[in-house]
Amino acid sequence: MFRLKSGLALPLSALCLASTNAAAQDRITTPPAATAHPSLWPAAHWPWRSDPAMEARIRSLLTSMSIEEKVGQILQADIASVTPEDVRRYHLGAVLNGGNAGPGGDDYAPPAQWLKLANAFYDASMDTSAGGHAIPVMWGTDAVHGHSNIIGATLFPHNSALGAAHDPALIRRIAAATAIEVRVTGIDWTFAPTITVPQDTRWGRAFEGYSSDPALVASYAGPFIEGLQGRPNSGPILAGPHVIATAKHFLADGGTAQGRDQGDAQISEEKLRDIHGTPYVAAINAGVLSIMASFSSWNGEKMTGNHSMLTDVLKKRMDFGGLVVSDWNAHGQVAGCSNASCPRAITAGIDMLMAPDSWKALYTSLNAQARDGTLPMTRLDEAVASVLRVKMRAGLFEAGRPSSRPYAGRFDLLGAPDHRAIAREAVRKSLVLLKNAGNILPLAPGSRILVAGDGADDVARQSGGWTLSWQGTGLSPAMFPGATTLWQGLRKAAADAGGQATFSPDGSFTGPRPDAAIVIFGETPYAEFQGDISSLRLKPDQRAPLETMRQLKAQGIPVIAVMLTGRPLWTNPELNTADAFVMAWLPGSEGGGVADMLLRPAQGPARNFVGRLPFAWPATARPDGPLLFPLGYGLTGKEPGGLKKLSEEARVAEDIASADIYLNKGIAGPGWSLEMRDSAGSTRITTVPAVSAGGRVIVAATDHIVQEGARRFTITGQGAASVAITSQDATDLSRQTNGEMLLVATLRIDQAPAMPVRIAMGSGAGVAYVDAGKLAGLPIGQWRRIGVPLKCFRAGGADLAKVNMPFALETSGPASLSLAEVKLGMEADTTLACAKD
């Protein structure tokens, strides 16, 4: 799910949405639909028995509900943008907490505050003092590797790690433990499991997928859903230790071209079915009560608006009888739609629109569209019935206040010992041994061990994205009570085995030479789209531990490399240098599981490695290059484990995800987002053509050097509107500011701006602007490089040590311009002057 909390909104004025949305939509050409052929798809078996009494109850409610109540039931708002009073007034069917949302605006609120807010939302939904029906609200959360938004919860390994375990029974136990911890906080719905089948691990969400093998993913789907929901027809879900589950994202989110998040799966219907559709048969057979439609497209058609897939295949052919929910403002990406208006998503088969901050505008437009027939009443009733049916099967109408339900308020169950034991077992089973020269592992009892590397003593690093915050960044050790870092686990295991361990991040040491060194390295946390990369290699700032390994080896010390990552990456230099290489994935809060496998206990036999690769391992950094280790590879530790010398040629250019390149050929570089902004908010650009949330800005592809090598932005009407490049993570540009470094934008003026233009850089803590006038000196229709000295932004008050908006261009009147590239550089055709003191 997409979660944006940038805090970077530029000043924008109010405007009438209705007329501008209509005008903007008129300019967008709807592409021909990518149509599925339902007869080609397998039929699943929906296991929930029909309940005549429930259906009669639903019909009775639909007959007496107002249009306003019906519309409210199919909307889901983020808790950062909705109040309990809003739930009461607008009859909202559901709320959710985004990756950076918490009670009272506190992402890290203690568990009791989450339960208190759950009560408040529930009470509001049941308040009929102003009329209407008492229909309990649902609360959805991304409990994707444990109840990972909550401080103190058990953090299980991410899905790519669990795929290595090849253990469906373990998956069921993990889901059951997660469900209990979710219930502690009064929440009743999780957006899990993710049953994507990633085909290109450059995708920043690859770690959310169990495997590139659809059969392995399908073997996990049913057990995980049963662990969360229990078995169908065994009584109300909320009467036991269960929550509503969600299979996501339907369909082919893991099959997009070049691994681009929210991109386009340009594949045949047969591949769509056989690779990406296979796990959904298992999910439906297990009775999953909700399925989330994907942000992504199939052959140019957004899934959220694809009737043939959502209705003809999923609901009819595959017999899904639950609730189809959209992703975070995904409806705004459907052709002909905006965040504020999208009847097409409902008519396509969406039953509930996840409209985190756009719900109120949608409420208004959907009410009007239901009245004028744009949204047929029969389809609205079908969607509402799906919502009510899920709530009734969950037992939500009879469950009472969240705090009165089983397990609620049992805060001792968050991070409970038996849950942590399951997580530690999962860590052990997911580790994959790729090299073990001389059978150095496991290390002998009594060994003197040096632990090094920048990932050794950091729970956030070993837990990855979707950990307390959306991207898993900005976290401190105090936020992980009860968790164990890899270093802490190794220190204890060494001591228990009669040896000792010393921690030195850079590998330096004094005294006796260690018997072995364990160097922990790998990726830093990321989540969706921020984790997209252009080649299968570590970023430059993640490669420093390699030099540590080499220095230790030069001193004759055996080296064990432990890699923290959500996906296989090209690591030939590390594989060559280390004596042993262990893929630890993103193990979560129970770092002791790594030590269990690396060190032989003082008493009893050593454990054998059982993890096997759920994705093939690349021999080069090229995504289409040769393979080094196949799917399913993994040593046990007993067989000879050496490797021949590997080539250290990456065979790719350095990633354009350089900190100094933000936009290339009109596309935001990995880790960056290109957005349009107007008074209705920001809209991330993933496909073109597209329109901003308020309809003021329209983007289309245009040519620069190569076909569609740039993006053209047309701004209409009055009031501030902008184009911006942002990131969730801050970038330190303070070094580049010392000197004459420029922010360089390669742009073309297509229509002279009617009002002055400003170029901005900064962060949520402060944005600095440089006046660009009306760019009057630039010739119309010709490409030019415009430079702004970084020192201008520093002088304007921007903190250049923490930049997460390196570029924005704002104006308050009509204009049309095209952007091809934005980067840091030393040369420009025109350099703007800093503001005078």
C-alpha cells in the first residue's frame, strides 16, 4: 500500500473542484481496456456457506439505508484525516492507519492509545442519535510481518525470508500469533497476506513476496489466511483469536516491467493467470474475506478500473464472495478519474474505496453520481452488501466495543514469549547458507569472535520497511523493547558456549587476534517505490563493510558475511572475500535466531541450515543476466561449501539512483517520486497521462532525445500549483553545497507562464524558494538547462543536510512546460541569481 506523509505541501489556494476536475478529465484519453477472457481462468471454490438469515438481514438494511449511508459504507479513511465525529456524520464503513499514522498524530503512540481510538471510532459508528443505522466500523492495518505498527509487538521475518523456510505450517503459526497481537489493540482487519509473485527483484516491494515461484506462494496463501481468520463456517471470526484477512494485490503487482512499483505488467493473459493468479485460487479456497486490488496495470489498464479482471474473472469465474478494496488513492490513477471522483472503480468491481485523505470529496461526488445514475444503484447496493456481509461474517455487529472483545487490552501479549519463540524459529529456518569454505560454520564453542558491520546492532535495520513507520526509517533502539539485535544474540550465544564476542563496527580490534569475524552488512530500510532500484546491486553507501572484510582477511582472520536484505543482490566481491556467506534476509526483532545457526552450542549437536532460496541469485547486477544460484539452492553446512573465484564485474553502469540524480528521461529515479500538487493535495505520477487531485495539473509524455524522454505539465486556472520531486528519506546535500554546485533542471517552456515561477528545495522543516520570474528569457519550444546554486537554498533557510524535496517548481497561473532531467551539476545554460539580502 502506498503511504505518503511528506509534510512538504507548498502553499496552495482553494478552488472549485467540480469544474476543474471535469475539464481535466475531458483532456485525458482513456486507453483501450486490457480485457481478460474468464473462460481461460481456473475456477476456485468459495467455501463460505450461504446464510439465508444473513442475506435477509442485508436486504432489509439496504432497503432502509439512505444513499448517504450507502456511500459512506464503501469509503475507508485514514485516521490521520478522519475523526470519530466524521465516522458518525458520514456513516463511514472503515478506517485504516497508514504507515505513518497513529492516534492523535503520534505514529509511536503506546498500545493503549490505539485501543482507545478504536473504541472512539466504534462508538461513533454505532451512534444513531442523528438518525441512520448502527453499522460498526472496521479498522484495517498493515500487519504484514507482525503487528508492526505497534511498539513492543513481535516482528517476524519479512515474507521473502519466510519463503526460504518452505514451511507452510510455520506460516500458519506466524499468522495466528499476529492475529492475537492485532486483537490486543482493538483492530479487526489486516491487509495481509501479500501473495504477490515478484518476477523482477528490482521492485522495492519484492521483500513482501514469499517467492518468484507461484507454487510456493500458493502453498503459503491458505495456511496464512487460516491462521489469521480461522476456518470458514466455524463461527464469527471475532469470537476467536482472529482478524479479517486480505490477499493482495490483485493482480500482477510483482510482474511490472523493470520492477517499477505501481507500473505496468506487459505480459500475456496466460502468464498473468499461471504466475500471478495461481496464489489467488488458494486464497479464495481458504475463504479470504477481502482482496485488495493492485495499483499496477496490466497491458496499460489499471487493475483498479478493470471490469474484466475484478468482476468477470475474480468475482464470477473465481467465485470470490468477499470484499474487494482498492489501495491508497489508487482510484485516482484510473483513466478518467481523479482522487475526488471515480465512479468507474466501483462499476469495475471495487466494493470499498481506500480514500485516506480524499474520502470527503469522494463522498460528495459519489452521492451525486448515485443520484444521477452515473453510479447505478444496483452496483452501489452490491458493493454495500459485500461490506455488510464481511462485517456479519466477522461477527462485528455482535462483537461490542473493541475493548470488550477477547484479547483486547492484553498488552502482555504484544511480544509474548511464545510469539517471539515462533519468530526466532522462523529466523533459523529462513537463513540460507550460500558458501561455507572449509566448513567453517558453525563456529566452535569457546571461540573468540569479532562482530563488525554497520547492520550488526540495529533492530530497525534488520526489520526493514513497514516497521513502526512506513519506510522503517527514523527509529531509535528505545522503540524496540524486548527485541534482540544480531550483535546481542551473538554475544549471548558466544558466552553461553564458553567463548566471547566483541563488537567493533569497523572491524578494528586490540589484543589477541579473533578466531573469526562476523561482518553484518546489506540494504538499509525501505518500502514501496522508495526501494525500487535500477540494477541488482547494493547502493554505494551500503558497500563499506566489504573493505572491512578485506582488511580482516588480510590479517588472516576467517570472515563470515551475514547479509541483511529483502532480495537477492549481486554480491560477488563479498562472496569472494568471505569464507562463509549467510543470507539473513530481514529477520525482524529476534536476532538471536541468527546466532543459533552460526555458533555450535556447548552441549548438543549443531543445527543444520534448512533455508533454500525462494528467488534465484544473480551472477551479475544485470536484471536479465546469468544466475549464480538457482531457485531452491542452499547448503546444509555438512557438505563441502567452497566456491570458485567469481567475476567482480557488475556489468552495469552505476545506478542512476545516485544521490545527485532525481529525474532521468522524465522518470523519477529509484527512491524518488515525481508529484503534481494543487489545492486538493499531491498526486504521485506513476503512469501518464494523469491529472492532479484537484484537476489543475495535467501530465503527459513528450519527447526529449528519445521517444517519451520527458514529461509535459499543463497548469490551468488560478492559485498555486506545482511539480515536485520527493523522497521519504532525507538526503544530505551539505557537502555538495560547499562550492558552486547547481541544481540543474533540463526543461522546455511550451506556454509562457502567466504568473511568476519559483523553484524550491528543502524538507518538512523548511523550504527555500528562488525566484525564476516568468522564465521569460527562455525561448518557447526549446530545451534549456536552468541552474540554481545550492547555496541559494541554504541562504534561504533550507536545511541541506536533510533534504527530501530536492526540486519543486511552483506557479500560480496558467503555464505549460516539460521536464526531462533534474540533477546536481556544475554547468547550465542559464543560472538564476540568489535573492539579495
